[in-house]
Amino acid sequence: MSKLSPSLKALINAPAARPNTVPAPRNIQSIYAKIQRTARAKNVSQPSWLALSTAATMTMNSPASLAALFDYVTSSQSAAERVQTAEIMREIGLKCISFNGIPRTINCLNAFKASLPDSVSSALSSTPTRLPTQSNISEISARGKALWDSIYRPFEVKLYEKLADSHPDLPVHILNANYGALLSDPAGRATGANIGRLGTSIVAIACLRAQTGVGPQVVSHVFGLRKALEDGTWVEDSEGEQGAKWLASEEGNEWILRSVDEIVGSISEGAGSNFAPGKAKL
């Protein structure tokens, strides 16, 4: 195979193309601390505010900030708790694929694993839990439809048909590969971490808000978060009732959005989202 020419390598890595991940700003832990304080004051669980913070950070493509978040959260945790926090964060990162695509999740999860102490990384699960087989494929599809219906009712059928009108395989892929295989937690899993119904909606809101340009989808998932309370699908989550009700309230919704904005503002140093920035000359 022929090598890339120096000029082509230079073009690929041109500064205007932003080819690299984003370093952690000096104040990022103070932003995470502020988010944590409000979460605690409102009886919101650690997995919920961690879902918000991890998803927004991964959308901004800042593995170093992700490592700073882990260090902050685990500073007073036991060895077992540190492993569980890492499991939760990388599970959140996996779910970010449905909203951010694969590349940023690869960047962040690779670097995140490398940043962990050996005592944590060596204890992480290495057993896949989403492998489709003849015996579970129907269950995966059913999980996807249940999550889809919960988030989009009473418009679940209308939305499916609208997507199919754009491309017949668009809703097929979204329901089965995303809502079924990825966004819904595998049934009966005894390894890794479950994010839950509320946490999954928070991941969606955080990713989409941090991206910019997808306001209608942010609206859909804000309603999706509220519907988790209305239909009771949140009850198996790690979140308590008081925290769940607040997250689904007007005040809680605003807190999620404003917290994401603060993370984006800090990591970008005021420049805004780097997910879909304006055009720059190469």
C-alpha cells in the first residue's frame, strides 16, 4: 500500500480541520462540582448527573475532561465504587453513539480506559452483552419498540411513518440498531452497568444540546424524559422518586440544559460546540 504524501498528511491535520481531541480546561472540575451540588440539593442520584456530565463531555470530544470527571467523582470512593463509576461512564459513552456517531465514542472510550488506574481498568467487565443471536433478536426488537413507544407516544406510529417516508430502512435501523440493541439496557445483564430509562433520556438531551442544530430532537427527548415519569418506566432506575420528579419538571429540565451549556462553554473556552462548527478555511 502506498504511503500518504507529506502534503496530504498536512491537509488531513490542518488546524482548521480540528483533527485532535480537546484538552481539559483548568476549571472543568469546578463545573462538575457545581452540577453535583445542585444534584445533591435536589435529591438527584449520582448516575443521573454523571449521565449529563459524561454525555456532554464526550460530545465535546474531550477525553482529558472525562478523566478529570472520573477523578473528581471517585476522589473519596472505595475501590469497588471506583470500578462501578468507570462502568457507568463507559456505558454512557457507548450510548452516545446513537446521538454523536461512533468516532467520538471511540476517541473518548479508548483514552478513558487508558487514563484509569490499573486497579480499576483491570476490574472492568470484558464480557459483551449486546451480541444478537437467533434466540434474542426478537427480544432486542421488542425492547427497542417499548423504548420508542415510551419516548414518542402518542406520536410513535406517526413518527415511524414519517421516517420511513424519508427512507424505508431509516426507522428500521433506528428502532433495532439504536433503541433496541444500544439505548435499551440488555435484559438480565449481570455485568457492566445499566443506565436506565431516565438516564438514557438525559444522555440523549445532553448529547443533542451539546451538538447544536438539532432543537426539534432536544424537544422530543425532553418530552421523552417527562414521559418516563408518566408511564412509570423509570421505576427500575437508580433514581429516587423525588429526584426523578424534579428532573422531569420545568426546573429540572432547565438545569439539565444549562448544565450542558456550562460544560460546553468551559471545554470550548467560550467558543461553543465543536460538534458542528461553522465553516473554516483549510
